[in-house]
Amino acid sequence: MVATNDRTVIVFGGTGFLGRRIVRHLRAHGFPVRIASRHPDRGHRLFGPDDPQLQSVRANIHDGQSVADALAGAYGVVNAVSL
């Protein structure tokens, strides 16, 4: 397996139906994940607060600054936000 410690992947919509599965898949393959959501508390409820490689941040895709802040230092990004 490739070392993924420095490869944080941002998942927009990571608390939704599809996003949750993407987050679980990425974590299962060793990627640190930052969940970007309008409701960051949902990330902690869904995945628990005990995973140091999982971060949940507030972001709204209609607010360019919050998107830019969420993307800071990202290796990759997944858009799982619904229409």
C-alpha cells in the first residue's frame, strides 16, 4: 500500500448518502480525510471523534472563501454534493 499520510482528501458533501461511503472508502485505504459540509457536527456523529485522520470543517459551496479554506493543503478533492 502507498503511504498516504501527507495526502489529505477533501470530501464535499461527506456527510450525505454518497459522501459517507466515499469517506469510509478513503479511510479504509489510509487517506486522511477532511469532510467539508454545511453541518460539520454531522461528521463527528457519523464517524466518531476518535479518528485523528478525520477532520470535519464547515464549508458552503456557494461561498468561495469557505471552499478555499476547506481546500487549503489538499492532495485531492471529491465533490459528493447533490444537485
